[in-house]
Amino acid sequence: MASVDKPYALPRSRCRPTRARVSAFTLGLAWALAAAAALAAPTAPSPATPLDEALRAQLQARLQQVAQAHPGLPPGARIDVEIGRIDARLRLAPCERIEPQWPAAAWGALRVGLRCVQGPARWQVQLPAQVRVWVPGWVGAARLAAGTTLTAAHLRAAEVDLATGAVGDATLIEGRVLARAVAAGAAIRLEDLRPRQWFAAGETVEVVAVGPGFRVQGHGQALAPGLDGQRVRVRTEGGRVVTGVAVAPAQVEVSL
């Protein structure tokens, strides 16, 4: 009877891996999985934040200085500077030297440019800032409807922020008409007020022509109502039509 060949079998010592080989394979697999996870994960932000406390203090001092040097700053005004935060979603590389780019305005909601000029990667971001100028002013004593002619009874003294357009001088408010409603306790702003009407259409007005080194006065007839600070056409005594700015009761200024 023919013999049947047995299938070839590896020696027992070769077909069953040793414990040392299993441990090495397991460690290698774990290392590979960890490396793949690290490559797939988003890069964490650098622990060295580009906007450290020293730079924040420098920006705050600079904005404070510019606000105090503003020619329209009233005496005794209190300036409050608040530096915002960079968008947390931005991934900024560490930077050895950051160069600020200052806004043109001195008050209100501002944006300070920050540009990395020395570092492994160049970047540029906008940093929000708020400069408030607090002065004694006036707010609505109660809710005031549009069309209200303001008197002292409508107002209450309070500290207001000039950077928002709030009015600090009561003489600029009393007798003015509200163009929009004002909430109780809200500051009265110039944009809340209707422009003063210095004269009506058809009235005789004084026309003051101003130029380099001269000033000439005459009279004419207003062809439209004269609203404070707005342009209006006037027919002069000689019949010529000129355009000027209503600056005072029955007065138009023409720049030549």
C-alpha cells in the first residue's frame, strides 16, 4: 500500500512565537498607532502666547497717551482703555518681535494691527480695543419719544462716554428735538437730535463770504430751510445764486 505523505509541519518551536517576540510586536504596534494619532491631531497652540502681558501693557499705555493728546479732550475727562483678545481659533507661531500698527482714530472701538516681523513664520492679525472718554453729561430721565423738545425736566446728570457721541454740554441739548426715541438712562447723542433750523425758506439771511485774508458780508434770500451745518442755496441781492453752509440764525457762510 502506497504511503501517504504527511503535510509538512514546522517544528513546534518555530510555529509558536516566543513571549519576547509578542512583546516587541505589541510595543511596535502601539508606537505606530500613537504616531499616527499625533499626526492626525490638530496642532496645539504654542505655550508662548504672542500677546504677553508686557505687550498688552505697552498697547494700553500707547492708546491712553494718544487719547489724552486728542485736541477735543475736555479738561477732567477720565479715559478707560480696554484691550481685547486675539481670536482663539487662530494658530499663531511664536514671534520674537511684534510690530504694532496704530489706528487713525483715538476714541471708540478700535483695531490695532499686530505684525510679526521676526520669527519662524510671518503673520498679521487685528486686535480689538475700546477707548472710552468719560465726562459729566446727560441721560434721559425717562423714556423719551421721538419728536420730544428737550427741556431740563427730561434730563438727568450722569457720566457719559464721549466716544459714543454722547453730549456733555447741556446747552447743546436743551431746546433740541429728538429725531429718535431715547431709553431711560441712555446718553443723549448728537445723532439723536434733529439739526437746528436757523432759518426758513424765503427768509432774508446774511451771506458771509470767507477767503484767504478777506471776509465780505452781504444779504440774500434763502431758497431752502437752513439746517445747522448743512449746505443751502441763497439768491444774493445781485441775483446770483450761491451755495453756503447754515452756521447761525439767519447766517450763511460761503467759502471762496
